[in-house]
Amino acid sequence: MNLPLILAYLFFIGSVLGWWIELLFRRFFSEANPEHKWINPGFCTGPYLPLYGTGLCVLYLLASLEDYLPFESDVVNKIILFVLMAVMMTVIEFIAGFISLKISKVRLWDYTDEKGNIMGIICPKFSLFWAILGGVYYFFIHPYIKESLVWLSQNLAFSFFIGLFFGVFIVDMCNSAQLLVKLKHFAEENEVVLKYENIKAQIRARNEELLKRAKGSQRRYQFVHPFSTDKPLNEVLKEYMEELEEKRIELRKKVNFMERKKKD
């Protein structure tokens, strides 16, 4: 079976599984979601995350290189393999975050508060997470990946569904890119960097507030379309920036008050 088909298959599996991992992580473990609500973790509309799809392809390729590692000790080779996995996944994460931040002026995720972070895009904590994920992949997923590839080679008709997935995925990416362009224009006009997840949270809070004010309102939180609002997106973004400015003013007042208190 040729390598492009294998990688397409792995991208399909990794993107979907990664979406579910992020969905459950944000629902039950994320500190950024203290209310433990269900949050669509994807940039795209559908249930897939390209970052994880790319990551699974890389993990598969790295695991396939195990026999070529130079050391005789199996333990040392596995440690090197897991470090390589963590490094490569961190590199992928950095490239995706950097491109979004520098080109689109949108921060898709924010590690600014994490220790040792670089530009708020990567940090040691999540690099360790990638290393653990690499270990989980190697011991619990890679053997089944090999079996599934054997199955795929015997059922090549399934490649039709892989092609269908990529068709839907490309259309979804184009639609999501249009949203990203709108966010970019607003960010450039106002000379700011927008935080993607914060904007989604703002829209969700707004829609929930509208529900409380008007019973029977149809403006509910759209899990599939989290940017769905009752107003044009530009107006919502302006309100978001105004709220941020109000919080900055309040924070400055508190800092000034504490400084005066210390002097007294």
C-alpha cells in the first residue's frame, strides 16, 4: 500500500480522535473552563482537528523508525523515541500557532500563563503532555494502527470514505478560513491580537444571557457554529474589546490602589 494513502488514512483517524480528546479534556480537566461546559474545540465546524491528524502521521513515521535507532538498549531507544515524538509534536504546535498569530493576528490557544512558555504558543507542560501521548500511542495505539493498515490494504474500497472525508474537510476549511479573514481584518484595523477561545466564550455568554432575558428565544449556544450571534460579528468583537478595556482599567485602578496603600 502506498505511503500517501496510509498518511491520508492516519490523518483521517487522528483528526477525529484528536477532536474527541480535546472535547473531553476541555469538558472535564481544562482550567479555562471552570463551569465544565461542552465546548467545540475545533477551528473547523466538523468533528476533526488537523493538528492531531498531522501529529498522528508524524507519530506513525517516528515509531516506524524504531529499528533504525543506534543504541543496543531497548529502553534507551524508547526514551529517545518518546523525546523525538514530544519535540516533533511541539514543533507542529508551534508552527500552527505561529502562523495563525503572525499572519491572521488570531491566537488559537493561549499558554501565556504557563511557566516557560514561548510566545504563549508552546510550553513545557504541554510538551510533557505530548511525550505522554507519544508513549500512549506507541504502546496502545501503534499495534492497532498496523493491524488497521493491513485491514485497509484488504479493503481498499474504504478509501472512498477517506476521499469523502477530505472533500468535506476542504469545504469546511474554506468556510472556516472566511471567518478567520474577518477576525484578521478586525485585528488589523484595531491593532490587536484576538484570542479565538475567549471570543467563543464571549459569544456563548452573550447568547446565554439573551436566553435568560427572553424566554423562548431561539438564540442558543451553537455547539457546531459557536460564532453564531444575533448581531454582526464586527459589533460583537467591538463589545469584546470594550469589555477587555474595562477590565484593564479596573486592573490599573487596583494596582494603583495597592501601590498607594504600600506607600502609606
